[in-house]
Amino acid sequence: MNRRTFADSAALQEGPWTHRHVDANGTRFHIAEAGEGPLILLLHGFPEFWWTWRHQIPALADAGFRVVAADLRGYGASDKPPRGYDAYTMAADVVGLVRSLGERDATVVGHDLGGILAFAAAAFHPQQFRSLVILGAAHPLRQRAALAVDPKGQLTASRHLFAFQMPRYEHKLTAWDARKVADLMYAWSGPGWRGSSDFQTYVRACRDVIQIPQAAFCALEAFRWPFRTSMGLAGRRFVKLLQRPTPVPTLQLHGALDTCVLPRTAQGSGRYVHGRYEWKLMDEIGHFPQHEASETVTKEIIRWAG
């Protein structure tokens, strides 16, 4: 059993960016920032942290954008409060970050959980967003429907979500030097990336960061909230609010080999966008397009945000 203690500094990877903290929605968020121009806000997924965008940050800054990659609530070097992992609060975090950065609006790029939060925030507060780019995620209502109607597909692919509901599962997540994190990321990645040194470097960093005290518990709480509230008033209200299509222009990039969020689950997300919408399926790519096809993803973000 690994007994090392990791501090928030494990998330402070060096590079052509500046680290600082900003206060938003009552929480202190760590960000990595570069460039000047229209704001692009980058939101990571599970079980990751802001460094998932390390290939995009300098390229987007060079293209004339102000780029901010944030650690979500409970992740990396951001605050880890015991509460606030419901979708309402985390979507409000996104809106609060845009405002705290001194901007009226932003292009928001979200992967996995970050994509779910981007969809929700754009449905609740569309005036705060110029556009969305969603990677490796489905609209929350598409994900919810697929779990119910696709038992041999998305339900099976989401078996980790059911494991997350187990009490104290965060200890299993961090056991043996967070081996479970490496196993999940390997299973979800495309074959081209999972055998690379880039994969090994990034997964090692994610294993370290998830072992920061309270980080694993906080990460799982965001996935426990939908199950706890699915039949309650809060859950029904959330569904009702999300049924209102967003006018925010949305580009959806998805790996054809994604085994975490199946392409057929994500593809129906366009019904919840009544603004400009594009769907692009990426051949030979798994759940992490920003790593597996980093240059293509960067070019698509520039095209959509420009």
C-alpha cells in the first residue's frame, strides 16, 4: 500500500503558463493562464486535472486567445470543500470563473465531466458563453437516457459509475498508488496513445494528483449526486431546466473508439442545442481527444472560437 502524502503542489506543473488562484462562487480555484485576447476556459474531466490541456494552452495563446485551464472544485490545487458537488453548484462555478476572470463571456471547452458542466452552465446562463467545444462527453440528458435504454452499451460502459456509489470507494481509487486511475485511463484510451511515453507521463501525474488529501472523495461526490437525487425534487428540477435547448453554438468532438462515453450516446446531444451545432467523430481516437489528436483538437478549438 502506498503511504506517500501528496500536497496541492503536485498539480503545479511548470510550463509556458502562469499559476494563480481566483475566487468564484464562494470557492478558491487554481488556474493556469497564458496569452491575451478573447477568453477560452478549459475544463478537465475525471480522473484528471488542468494539465490535460498542456498541449492546447501554448498553441491557443499563440493564436491570440487568453487561455485559462482551471482545476474543478475538489480537484488539483483548487479548494476541496465537503459540499457543493451537485450539478447546480458546479455549473455555477463555471459561470463564476468567467466573471471572476473579468470577462463578460467565454468560449468554454469541456472534456468528460467538464463537458457535462459546460452543457449545464450554457443551458442555465447562455449569455455568459460565446461558444462551447465538448470532447468525450454527452449532454447530461442523453447520458441519463442511454443508461436506461442501452443496457448492453452505455449501461455496461458506465459500470464504474455504479462502483463509485459504494461507501468509501475513494480508498479503493487511491489504493496501491492510485492504480485504479491508471487502469481506467488505459481502458478508455485509444491504442495509439496508451502505448506512448506521453500517456505514461500524464497518467503518472493524474495518479499523484488524485492522492492529494480529499481529492478522491471530492471527485466521486460529483458522480454520486445524480444517483442520490434522480427521483427527488432536485433531480427532477435539474432535468426540467436542461430540457430547454441552449442557443450557444456548440462543436462536439468525439472519439470513435471511446469506451467510456459511447459515440452513439453522445451523438444525440445536438437535440439540446438550437444554436449552430457540429458533430465530428474522430477515427482511431478514444476518450481523450485532447491528448490522442492534440493538434487536430487545437485547430478545431481555434476555428470554433475564432
